[in-house]
Amino acid sequence: MVQVSIWLFIGLVLFGYVFELILDILNISHKNKPIPPQVADVYSDEAYAKQQKYEKVTTQFSIFQGVISTSIIVMLLVFGVFGWLHGTIAELGFGKTPATLLFFGVILLVSKVFSLPFSIYGTFVIEERFGFNRITPKLFIIDSLKSLLLSVVIGGVILFVITWLFYSTGKWFWVLALAVALVFTFIANILYSRVIVPLFNKQEPLKEGSLRDLIFEFAQKVNFPLTKVFVIDGSKRSTKANAYFSGFGKNRRVVLYDTLIEKMSETEVLAVLAHEIGHFRKKHIWINLVIGNVQAGAYLFLFTLLSTKIDVASALGFAGSTEAIFHLSLIGFGILTTPLDLLLSLATNRLSRKMEYQADVFAKQYKLDSELISGLKKLSAENLSNLTPHPAYVFVHYSHPTLVQRIGKLSD
């Protein structure tokens, strides 16, 4: 197998960090640009000063976190910690699949411990300071433990199956692994609102009333197979608002955050839902599903090919291996595909922004453009959204057009 240099890994890690750092600097330097007239009414002078401060603080915190995490990854690579960890586990006499589970279990635990102080500071200092946080320390701990348990159980099962397939099926690994991923995607979509969400939030059916009538009347008008509308208690964690729908076929449900209902008029809520239904009517969900699985299949094929051609174990600190080691190959592959990840994200984000425009136009077709604009403005104000992001930052990171861009399209 071809030897890979540790310096290639380090170079790619640093490339990813420097690229993101440049974007963050450009974005934060752009915050003092004049507010476009289309959104001049989103913030009062006091609220806009608060938004500018929030943007600066969160960006600085992100940069600091990036410096620390990137430094740690580089040190892990330089000192061959990944290879050392594999060697230590191998000496315990576990089989290949259990060794992979233990390897990633250790990494998961260490990463959770490392990220915990950042999560605590971000939630109880930054979000608290700007009035977003409503979560209590007790609930924060419970959420963290539940998330860890879900990661171990669900992630562990998937990792077990994928690892077993890698060592057992040879060149057909990527096909079978893709099939597993596809099955999991469908199951996750079906069970998310019914099983996962109730572990963290209460969901109650939307009470009888004018809002419920509006939603079902509109769903019937546009032939959207809506069966249930739920309200989720998002306000116990944050003041930020959201809405989504889930399910397949004729068994679809709409989920509204209580904060969304509190902050918007009924017609604005309907406009937001009309936008979401627009994604359904334009078949965006299926398009994204196909693209996601094609991309996953390509990655799995490349991984299968490169894992037998390139020796990453030595570069990661474990010399002398005569065959591919799944977990080390996976880490190496993740680093090697950094440039490819960037290119694909540019393409998928551009497509996503196009789909958002199409969903907006769908709402406009039903005379809900004014309500959608006012609703989007309220969401931006409540979330302290950046009204003047740098175009380069938008191009790379935004899956949605900016507020100004969306208003411009809706106003045409």
C-alpha cells in the first residue's frame, strides 16, 4: 500500500481551519455595513446594537473554539495518538469489530468531555447574556446524558453493522453499507418525531381553534397529506422559534414550536408552513434524499478503494499493519476528503438556496407573500440574525438565502 505522510494530514487540517478563519474574519468585518432599506424595520437602534454585539461575541467564541480544537487535532496527529490508542486496544485481544467500537467509544467520550466547557459557556454565558437561554442546569445535564446515551446506542449499532460489513464483504462493502444507510434514513425520518423528540420535549396536539382550522384548510387546498399538528415546548430551552414537518406518504405531521405561535400572527404561521409545504410540493425532500444517497455512495466507494490502496495507519502512528484498519482508515479518509467536502458543500448549499426561493414562491402563489415577509422579519429579529453577512460567507455556509435576498424575490 502507498504510504501517506503525516504532514499531508496536518496540512489539510490547517487548510480547513485557516479557510474557515478567513471567512469568519470577512464576515465580522462586514457587520458595520449599512442596513439595506428592505430590512430597515427589522431592528430598532437598540436592538441592532445588541445584534451587532451578539454577532461579534459568537464569532469570536467560534474562532477561539476553532483554535483550541484544531491545535488538539494537530497534536494528536503529531504524537500519533490515534495509532497509539489502536495499538493499546489491540493488545487487549478484542476482535476487529469490538476494537472499532471501543476505539470510537473512547474518542466519543473524550470529545464530549472536551466540548462540555464550550457548550456550558455558550449556553449559560453567551446565550444567557443575550436573552436566548431558558434551559436550567439540571435540564442541561439531563439533555447531555440522554444525547450521549442515544449516540452510544444508535451510533453503536450502526457502527457495529458497518464495521462488520467492512471486514466481511470486501469490494461489495460500499454497496451494502449504502443500503444500511438508506434503511436507517427512512427509519430515522419515521421515528424522529415519535420516539426521539419525546425524549427531550413534550409534544401536544394543537388545540381546536382558528389556527388549526387555517392549517388544515390550507393543507387540503394544496393537497398536502397532513394528519396531525403538534406543538412542541421549545420555550423551556430557548426563545428561538422553529417549525418542521416529518413522515412519508400519507402519514405526515406538522410540528410547531410554542415560541413560533407566541411571536407570530396566525397568518404569519400559516405562511411559514406554506413555505415548508412548498418544499413537499416541489419534491425537494426526495431530491435531497437522492442527492444525499448518491453522495454517500460515492464516499463509500472511494473509502473502499482508498482503504486498500493507502496505508494511513502508519501516518496515524501505528506502523507494521499489513491490512486496512477500519477505524484508522476512516479517520484518515475524513481528513483526506476535506477539499472534496468543501466543494460538495458549495454545490449543495447553492442548490438548497435555490429550493428555498422556490418554496417562497409557492407561498406567494397563495397570496401569503406579505405574511411570509413579516414572519421572516420577526424570526430574524427574535434570533438576532445578521442582516449584512459577507457574500463569501453566504456562498460557502448559507443553506438559505439572506433575508434581503428572500424579500427581493418575494417582492418581484
